[in-house]
Amino acid sequence: MKDEDLLPISLVLHTAFCPRRTWLELNGESTDTLQMQSGDSAHKRVDMPENSRVKRKFAVPISSDQLGIVGRLDELEISDDGAVHVVEYKATPVRRRAEVTPANRLQLTLQKMCLESAGVRVDSQAIYFSDHRRRIEVDLNEDDQIRAKALIEETREISSSAKSPPPLVGDERCTACSHASVCLPDEHQLTVVPRRINASDPDGQVLHLTVQGSRASLRRGRVVVSKAGENIGDVPIERVQGVVVHGNIDISSALNRTLLWNSVPIVWCSATGRVYGYSRATESPNGLARVQQHVHSHRGNLSIATGMIQAKILNQATLLRRNATESPYLLTLKNAASSALTAPDLPSLFGIEGEAAAEYFKTFPQMFRPQRLSELGWEWQGRHGRGADDPLNVLLNYCYGLLKTEAIRAVLSCGLDPHAGFLHSSNRNKPALALDLMEEFRAPVADSTVVALVNRREIKDSDFSTVGDAYRLRDSGRKKVIGAFERRIQTSFRHPTFGYDVTWRRAIEVQARMILGVLDGSIPRYEGVRIR
């Protein structure tokens, strides 16, 4: 049997816990949780083969062509007669008890079967609980081997399947599962979630580099930003979950390489907020789903597209209802949202979306306080995209650029391709899926940020430079917009479908994973985020 056809023992252990977790592992979904860190700490000494002695071997590679499995055992004690004693090291961050679990028995059984298939006589086996400093001997029997072989076959079936096993429903195993934040088992039911699933790195930050001519580098585990030999700021690299580069700013090769090693995406923008590039690690998760994404993108997936547009239109209506002094088009927008769900094809859906956007932006200036616009000397000139030169559209376009970086980051974190979308066409070589995903978040995140900047007197006319009648953001204006956007996207709200509090940043990633669920067949349909 070829090496690449051998199943890792760890995958068989995942199957014993939950078949879907095996699927996630097979598709490259990795997590960094307390359980994982505790396990790494418990194995620190035994993970180094160089610590081995004549009668005591560490990190011993094992395999069995007959069973089709491969792995590594922590410690092998060799007796004078040639028999061996297997010791597996474990930490207990969840149970907190030195108790041998069925998964522990399964792992010892698989290790014993590998050794015996190689002609090694296994005398006994034990679990050493590192945080309790306690060693417990384990007796294995024929039933353990029968169960192990059945789980090997089940794992092989999962690995050869093109469809994800369904998530567990209402199962207590999900509460302490290391993969809960990427699996989203309760969210896949599209109902109120009885328990909160936290982000894997709630303290993480997106690092925005804005000072033109500066350079970001790696120094003693920190990202250091400097200009002309003077340090501007620094942050621990462990807290960086994304980097956005605005304009003429350099990143050292060491920092770039480390970010790629840590699977932290980097998005490059122009000084005006236009996204023009991104980087990600070569090894990204969910390769099979990415293939399905391209198939769906080519054939079209109207159900995903309609869900996104319906949510976008409803969110526009809600923002107007909350902020506009008069909202004559609310009923029109709500009717358009209903029509979006029954659109027969993409051209019809685009027509509905375009008409709704026209009505929305007719009322858009009413969300600004007239006195504030008068003080600034600004007026709404209608919606203009690329090439806009009035301050309100410049602010909108910059915030849309920031929102696009968040959508790209969320899509990359799932292993999907930002350029294969279901609503926007890939023909124009733009990140179509990222543009799709950001549609439902335009009003509650980007538009809301601009309205707050103006109404709360956070932005001034002096934060813009002018060339003729064209407005452009200065460095001071960019920092204010980014600051306001970050405050908004880190604001928590109650998710309308799942019922728990979540930040807008996390909600974008959750929606990206809802798209992933439709593609791998584990979720019946796509539902957008609709604020009330």
C-alpha cells in the first residue's frame, strides 16, 4: 500500500468521536484551542526522538499495510526479553480527571495492532496523564480490536466520500469539541442555537497598515511598524489574524513568510481603498468543496444568490427605518426582497436588486443630519462607484473596500476561492465570491459606518484633500474611517437566525461557512443575515 493511502491513526480516533470531525480534518480544517495546546504541552518531551535511550524510545513511527494505518506512539519501553510496553501521554484540560476514555483504549489498540503486524511482541500498555503525573495500565481484549477494525473501515469510507457526514444535532459532544467553531453543528440546522460557539481566537485583531512609506517587520515575536528609523507601533504576532496594507507600505520577507506559515491572509489595497491583491498559504482547507464551488459557479446557484440579495434589500430597508427622517420607499424595498426570493434567473434577480438600490439611495441622504451636512458644505450627489470625487461617495467606497477585505479574509479562512461566485460574474477577474458575500453586510456595516462618521462629527472637511473639485482622503481621514469601521465590525449584535450575540466580523465568517455547508451538502439552503 502506498504511503498516501495509509490512514493516520488520529483520523480513526476522530471517527470514534464524530464522523464529521474526521471529514473536517481530512479537508484541512485546523483549530488552535485549549485542548490542542494542552496536548502539545503534554507531548513536548516525548515528541523528540533524540531523547530516546537504548531501552526507552520516544516518538516511534508505526504503520501497518495490512490495516492501512500509520501513526506514531509516544513512548516504547523495551524489556530484556524483547517485549515492549507502550505508553501514551495525555492531558486532561476538559475532563480534568485521570480517567482512561474509550478513545484512549482505541488509540492503544491501534498502536498495538501496528506493532504486532510488524512482528513485535507487546507485553502491556498504559496511559500517562501528564497534568496528574499518574500512570494507568490498560488491559485490551478482542472486542477492542473488533471495534478498531470497524472504525478503520468507517474512516476509509468517509475519506472516499464526496459528501460531508451530517453534523450532530443537540449532542453534548459539540460543547467541548475542538472543531466546533469551524463545524458550526447547530448553525447548520438554521434555527436558534441553544449554546454559543465562540470564535477560535476572540482576542485576535486585523492589523491595518496605513502610514505611507512605513515598513512592517518581525522582531522577537512582534510585528513592528517603523518609518525613517522610528518605531510607530508594535503588536504580538499571536494576536494578528489578518493584515490589510493601505498604499505604499513594505512588509519584510520574514514577516510575510511567518504570516503564511500561520495561515494569516494579507490583503493589499490602494491608498484610496481599492483592493488589488491578497496572499494565502498554499495548503488551504476544503479542496473538494472548492472544486464544487467552481462547478456551482459555472452552472449557477440561484438559491445562494437569492438568499444574499433578499438579505441585502431587507437590511437596506432596516437601516432606512432606523435612521431616515422619511422613508417613502420602505414598502417598495420589502416587496423587492420578497420578489428576490422568487426570481426565475440571475438577470431577473439583478434587475430587482438594481431597482431596490436605486430606491434606497434616493432616501440615503435623509440618514444624515441636515445641519451636519450644511456645516461640512457637502451634499448628496447620488451614488457613484469607482472614480467618485464627492466626499460622501469617497467615504462609502473606502468602507466598501474595507468590507471587501473582510469578505476575502472570511472566504480564504474556509478554503474557498474568492474569484468563483454565484451572483457576481468571474468574467471581469474580480473576487466574485467576496463581492457576493459582502452584499448583505453593505448596509449594516459599511453604510452604517459612514452615517455614524458624519452624524457624530468624527469626520471633517479638513480630512480630505482636493484637486479641483475632486475629494481624496488624507492620512488623518483614512485613520478615522478605519477606526470607525473597526469599531463597527467588532460590535456585537443578536444573530437573527441563531439567536446568540456575535460580532459583525465573526458573522461574515459564519456566513462564509454557510456557503461552504451548501457546497459540501451539509446544509439545505443559504440564509443571509437580516437585521431587524
